[in-house]
Amino acid sequence: MAGSANDDERIAQLMLAIEDQFERFRAAPDQKAEADVILEMLRLKKEVDAALSEQRAAVAALLDRARQATNDDERAAELVRAFALLTRHSYIAKEELGDVDASNETVDQRNAIADQLDAIGSGRRRDLAPLLEDADPGIRHAAACWLLRIMPERALPVLRDVAEKERGTTAGFRASTTLMMYESDPGLYKK
């Protein structure tokens, strides 16, 4: 499936391969060897771009299915899947590609998803709650952030857990930052 964890791993492996090519370039004995390395780097970059394009298409497909859903349960389920996928994209953009702007763009998209869940009514933002138990600490953190204002009793323990267990990672940093902001001004996260 496009946009899966396998795609995430593929992008990470491609980025490592590109890094390896930099080492090969430094050790290249002549211009021909350098040219071969550059061609390989360009090929790998095209693969990364293709994988990212597949992931964007997967998010678009989920959002399209949500728009076309015939009932609220189906719409909410597609929106939650898109939220989780966008969260993975955020971490890939930041950690693997160093693209802070792309990572930040997913925040706007996840805000829009939360707004769409709220618009469904009946407290549908709560449909993000199962993501609090996701295996991916980034997804747990993101779900906790978007649930903090309506479910602090569930979100705060998750944020504390991610902050403690994921120290030194982007997820741990983001969870720690969220906790510091919440603890300094809980009103930021009120309805």
C-alpha cells in the first residue's frame, strides 16, 4: 500500500544510500568515478521523489474517500487514517529529508482534519484516541496533541511517556515541548 511504513523505510534506506554515495564521491580516484557517483545519486533522488509522490497521492486518496463517504463513521475513519499518514510524512520530512517546511505543512493539514472531525459532530475528534496506542511514537505524540484540549486525562500520560522514552528523537523533543507549553499555560489547549 502506498504511504505505508514500508514506504517510510524505503525512503530512509534511499537517504542512507545517498549518504553512502557522498562517501564514494570523496574517495573517487578520478572524474569518471565522480561522474558515476553523481549519476547514481541522481537516480536515488528520483526514487526518493517518486516515493514521496506516492505518499502524497495516498493522503489525497484518503481525503478524497473521506469527502465521498456516505456516513459519518466512514468519513471519520478515513480522516483518522489520513491523520496518521500525514504524521508519518511529517517525521520523514523532518528526520530523513531535513525539510522543516514540508514537516510544518503537515501540521496545517492535520489541523484541517481535526476541524473536519469536529464538523462531523458528536465529538468525532475523539476518533483519534486509538492512535494514542499506535506503535509509532510520533503518531502517539500527534494524536495526544490534537486530543489534549478534549481528553487531557488520556493525552498527558501519552505525552509524558513519549517525552521520557523517546528522548533524543524528534518525537521525544516534540512531546517535551508540548508538555512544557501545556504546563506553562494550560489555557492554550482549552476549547
